[in-house]
Amino acid sequence: MRRFLVAGNWKMNTTKASGSQLAQALVAEVPKENQAVEVLVCPPFPYLTTIGEIVKGTGIGIGAQNCSHEAPGAFTGETATEMLSDVGCRSVLIGHSERRHILKETDADINLKVKKALAAGLQVVLCVGELQSERESEQTDAVLDTQMTGGLAEIDAAAFDQIVIAYEPVWAIGTGLTASPEQAESAHQYLRNWLKSHYSSEIADATRILYGGSVKPDNAKELLSQENVDGALVGGASLKAEQFIPIIQAAVELSAG
Ligand code: PGA
């Protein structure tokens, strides 16, 4: 049985003070003994250490929103995976749609980052998803295939205990438009079958596939109830404890059966 993962992507938001307050609220509300659901927050780089100290020992992990594929050295403005591990990151988001579409990251760039993060022992949350125009022209499966093939090129089956896939339809991110549970389930099924045909049934069964795109307290339960949805990558609603906590609770309730 796959354990739910609920991850908050804070993007380029919060201050040191507001992020700390948010993390403190999570620590207060998410029971320490919570084993049912893995909880992760991904603050901006400058706050990783501060937030990491607040959540330390609570089971809530910290993740970065990006990383360099290079080893430490002369790469002005970049952040090495060694540094992420050094400040206590458990995970790193790779290939988020804002990085693909605004910052023009390619599947080849993403693949290098995936390899580097895996080698550093980090959990990789590889984000994939189609644009609205691609969905309308019925290219969703083809886009997912290209992004999975490119992002996971030369990645061995053995690495999959460190890999999580996040399906995030670009048209649903930050727009208030959510994929219907049926749309999400159908893309997740496609991704699970992709893992089965490119790796194995065992890997397809064990790998978590998160849904992201306008997840809110009022739609979380229905999305998370889908057979192939194993958690949520939450943007806007992860910035407010009163919205993020009910999403975690929805996952806790569903895991209790
Ligand atoms: P959203 O963002 O929840 O604000 O739509 C999700 C994401 O970008 O990861």
C-alpha cells in the first residue's frame, strides 16, 4: 500500500517571519505520531534552514523547489544538492511547470537534475503535466510520455524508492481550475501504466503519483480518493495553515480507510 504524501510548494512566497509562523502552525496541528501520511514543505532557499529547525523531529520534512545539476563550484546563483542535504532537505521538486515554461527548462536539463539529486540521496518529486492547448488537442498522453521519457532517461529501477511523480496539469496550477477527479485519475492511470511498461509492475505499484493543481480543502478528499492518486502537491493552499492542514487531514482520514 502506498503511503500518501502531501507536499506544500511555497514557490517564491513568504518572509522569514510568515514562513516560520506557518511552519509552527503545522507543527502544532500535525500529530507527531502521524505515520499515515508523509508531509513535506518546500520553502524558498533562504528559509530552508529556519523552517528545517522548526519542523525538526516532527516527521514533517523540508524540500527544495529546484537544484543545480552541477557539483559545488563556480556557478553563480545556483544551489547544489550537497547544500540541500547539508541543511537537512529530504526532497527536491524537479521540473515544476513554472521552471519548464517560464524558465525554459528542458527535459534534458531536468534529467541531469534528477540524476544529481538521486546521487545526493534526495527524494525527487518529478513534476509532469500538459498545457491547456495540449489537452484540447488530445496530446496529454504524448506530452506525459515525452516528459517521463526525457526526465527519467538512464534512471535505473533501483532508484525508484527515491522517486515520486507529480502530475500537475499546467492549466490547473494557480488558476482555481482543478482537474476533475476523473481527469486526474485517467492521467494517473496513464502514468502508472507508463511505469509498468518502462520498468515493472512492482515499480508501478510502489511509486507514488501526486496530483497538483488548485488542490483545496474542499476538493482534496475527492481527488485523494481516486485509486491512483497517492497524495497532493499543493501551491496556493499550502501558504495558509487553515487550508493546508485540512488537506493533510483528508489524507490521514483516507489512509485510515
Ligand atoms: P496551486 O499550485 O495549488 O496553487 O495550483 C500547485 C503547484 O504549482 O505545485
